[in-house]
Amino acid sequence: MANDFAFHITTTRFDEDYAPSDSSRITTNFANLARGAHRRQNLRNALTMIDRRFNDLAPEDNPNRDRYGVELEIVSVEVEFAAAGADQIFPLLEVLDVHIVDHRTGERHHGIVGNNFSSYVRDYDFSIRLPAATAAAGTFTVPDDFGELHGKLFQHFLESPEYRERFPTPPVICISVSTSKTYRRGDYRHPVLGVEYLQDDDSLTDAYFARMGLRVRYFMPPGGVAPLAFYFRGDLPNDFSDLQLAGTIGTMETFQKIYRPEIYNANSSAAHLYRPSLEGQDYTPTEIAYDRDERNRLAATQGKYTEEHFITPHRTALEQWAANYPAPVV
């Protein structure tokens, strides 16, 4: 089955002129920012915030905090089945890729791919499959194989020649910490990642990403007010340069300030013991329009689309392939 489908990668520049294509996931967070009367100003403000945060995290030989610029590309991945018939091609995932421009030297540095990870199959798992299992059981229930297909598809993509020819490093996916968990400050500190936070009980998201072959660590970067969750392969602090890590943090901390200002634009920073909450009132809005309710509604819509156009028509082939694909080692 491994040779029965292939991956196709396309890229789109993410700048103030960006407009979502018809094929882009409408629940993708950056697509949400790029709609409406204030779309251009939304994008311009977000990109300015990213550049400023990046330069704050790269102070060496950068006294005016303007040496670097961050350029972003949307990476869209489709899976194509070899078998003829309807729904032969399906959109699998989208991420942002980072490039860093040194305005002083003219050099360009490849950052880390993985920012703003979004996936149709994940929408199906969380918005369709998980509620159905819970309804059937009469109590919150996670299927034993929850996320297994998604994780194996993701791992297969990372091992594919399409990924390896285009991206020099494994991805890092940086998202918000869970509002259902408590985090405690640890002793380890990194010059860019910042202070590490620890927690003893994996969240459902942690377990889901583990199916993708990714482990998690939590860091609050210098100047930040809350830890971020970093999902990665290998050794996060040592496998990437400080500039690469700053690119991921500058991008994703900015987006989290927009998406979850109650946590990431709070007016006080996380304490030694920290429980994130979206109910807090002591925060500063970014004044960048983002419709969080729309994002949640559309996730269910696209989960249903995935069920109808990916899971159902290819169920037998996907189950056979997944049964023979090795589980990831985290």
C-alpha cells in the first residue's frame, strides 16, 4: 500500500496580499485572518508583530532590533491515490514554512517548517469521531486507536521523498498549552526557548501528537508570558540553530496572541505553577480580527467533508495500509 498513494506539495506566499484559495482549509487560522473588510490590515499587523518578536529573540549585533525579516510560505500537501475513481486526490494538511532574511548581509536562512499545523483528518478525529464515540458510550470516551491513521499518514509524509527533497529538517509544531492541565516551572533554561515548564499528565493532544512520532516539551520564551507546547522529533534545543528557533517562536507566539490573547497576551506572566485559562480578563487584545467561534464551527464541517470524501471511499485501503505500517517510536 505504501506505493499506492503519493504526496503533492504546493506553496503560497503568506504576506499582506495573501487571499485563501478555494482549495485552502477555511479553518486554517491564517486563512481566518485573511478574510473580511480589514484583511490586509490584519495581515500587515500580524507580520509586523512576527518581525518584531523575532528581532527581540535575536539581539546579537542587532541593536535597533531590525536586522532580520521573517518570510512565510503556506505549504499545502495533497495525497493522491493510485486507484482510479472519485476522490482520488485529497488535501491532507497545511503548515507554514519559515525563511529568515538578514537585511545586513543579504543572507537567507531556512527556518523550521511546521508552524500553524492544520489537518483535515485531525478535524475528522476531533470533531466527528471523538463525539460519536462519546455519544455511543454515554460518557467521554477516546477510542483505543484514536489518531492512529492520522499519525501514520503524517509519519509516512515525513519519510517521503517529496518531504525530504524540500525540507532540510524535521518539523516542529508549536501550539498553545492545554487549558485542562497544570504546568510547573523547571530548572532548565535555553537562551531562545526560555524557561522549561513540566507537567506529569499527558493531554489528549499530547497523546495524539505522539501517534505522529512527536514528543513534547513546554517552554516560556524570554519576554513571553506563558509557555508554548513544542512537538518535535530528535533533540529540540540542540538540533536547531537559535535563529531557527526564534523563527518558530516569533511566528507562533504572535499567532497565539491573536488566537488566545487571554493566555499569550495576558498582563502578567505565568507563575511557578501555571494553569492556562481562556476565562481570564486581565489581558490586552491585539485588535487583529479573528473569529474563534467560526473556527470551531468550520472544524466540524470539514471533519464531515473528510469522512465523506476520504475516510469512507478509501476506508478499506487505508485500514489495510495502516495495519502494516509501523507505529512511531517517540
